Amino acid sequence: MGSVKEYFSSLGTGIASLLKGMKVTGKEFITPKITECYPENRQTHKPAPRFRAELHFVYDAEGNHKCIACGNCERNCPNGTITIESKMVTTPAGTKKKKLDKYFYDLGSCTFCQLCVTNCPTDAIAFDNDFEQAVFTRSKLVKQLNYLPEKEEPEPTPEELARAAAEREAKIAAAKAKAAAAKAAKEAAAADAAPKTEE
């Protein structure tokens, strides 16, 4: 008796599931179809705004980008699509600074996951909608995104030089004070640990 009840119960569940699926299929069956006449409509075709086609640098009107060569995009790329070459430069103020040299992007191995864009702290890169990237060799899919020449560091003003020198002196003085305090604390601890002689 119980098995017959379970049989009809599962049969009813299966029929309900089938009807639900047929409802979706029937709805799509009568939905008007849209056919893209590509490449005939190449001039008027507009891809979806969220479509990801190719990674590019975000340059401003003066030709500056915001990449700081931190390497977040390269580390977060799941298949090594991005390669960053950086260099250390000495600013006129005398400090060391990491600067972007070359930014390579392999479109042929990109999965368009956008992890590089979402993990960029300065919003220096973005995806565009240019989907026409057909080439004859895979080597042409490797692109250097920083195509504009890198600009030299601007010359610092006398005020900036004076401020940098003052900051250096303050750091040196703070380090010396810290070292002296540590030495005094060590000497005091050694004096306390030494056995006291009875008079």
C-alpha cells in the first residue's frame, strides 16, 4: 500500500516538474527572435554595455595613466594574462620610487573575468567593447597597454626639496632617539640583573 502511494506521489511530482519546464519552453518558443546581420551591420551594431572585449589603460586628456605598478592585477589574474615590467627610479627629492616600464596583456589567454579591474587600487585599467580582435597569429594578441611614452618625474620645487630634507632629518633623529632609548633600557636591565655586593 505504501509503495503504491509513493509511486503516485513521485509520478505527480514528475508531471508537475515536466509542466513547469514545458511552460518555460513554450514561452521561449513564441518569443520573437532577433537575428544580428553581422558583419553587414558593423557600422550600426552596438554591443551590450557590460560586454567585455579587451583590456585597456585609462588615459586622461594629458596622456597620463594611474598605474602605480603595484602588481595586483598580475597576481590576481588566474592564468597569467598580464605581465608587468617595472623599474626603480630616483626622484629629484632623493627618494626611491617604483615606476611602470611595460604593461603586457595577452588577449588570447584572457578569460574576461575582470579580477584585474576589480582589484586595481587606482582604477587604471578597464574593459572596452571593441570585440573585433581577429588576427592571423597569436603573437599579435599580446599587446603593450602603455603605448604612450612614460613621462619623466617632474622637477621638485625648492619647498618640496626642503620638506623632503626635513622629513629625512626627522626620521634620522627619531631613529637615533629610539636606538639610544633601547640602549639605555638594555643597560638598565643589565644593571638590575647584576648581583649586588654586600657592603
